[in-house]
Amino acid sequence: MRKTLLLLAPLVLLGGCTWGINPDPASSSVRTAWNDDVSGCRDLGKITVQVMDHVWPFDRNDIKVRDELQVQARNSAAGMHADTIKPLAEPSDGSQPWEAYVCGNRVVGPSAPPPPQNAPAPPQPQPQQSGGFQTYPAKGG
């Protein structure tokens, strides 16, 4: 029983750890272009970031690892004065390559698709009577 507790204690303690990867204030202006077209942006270079993806024989949560990789990439991009990052590949063994760009005021990505040609027009609101009140028929009879 005592051996089991000694083996489990470090795992419990490590399970509560935060890895200390926090966004820098400057990284709040760096956006992630997951699938967007960055062809009109200026390429600043490649960033490769790495975090722990496992602790001893245990794999860490994939979503948490991906989130930490993105935070680190945004932090690095802010140091390069980039305003946009885009992943170059999926994470592998806790490492992921990103590309940093300056896009300026340019909106990156496709615009919203136009509505279908045969789509019905959205309902128009009823004009209000003077005084800002509308009247509705009452139930009953």
C-alpha cells in the first residue's frame, strides 16, 4: 500500500501542474490564420515551437498541447513584429512549425459567400405607428 502511494504521489502532483506557458501582452495582436490565404502578406520567417507532449510514459492532453504550441508561436511572432501566424504542419512529438507574416490592415481569408440567388428575402420588420407602439390582434372571440 505504501509503495502504491509513493508511486502515485508524483503523478497526482504533476497532474495539477500548469506548464507556465502564458500569452505575452504583445501576442494579443497576433492572429492565427488556420486556413486563410496569406498570399498578400509579407513573410517574416519560420517559427518552430516545442512543448512537453508527455510526462514519463503518459501522453498529455492533445488539445492542451496544441493550445500551448499556439501560445508559444504567437509569443514568438510578437517578438518578430508579426501580426499573423499560420501552422505549416500538424504537431509532432510536442513540436510544430509555424510561419510568421505581416498582413497589416488587410483582412486575411475569403470574404463571406454571397447569398444564393433564389434565396427568399429576409422578413422585413413592420413599420411602427407613431408613439413607438405596435398593435397586435387579441385572442378570443
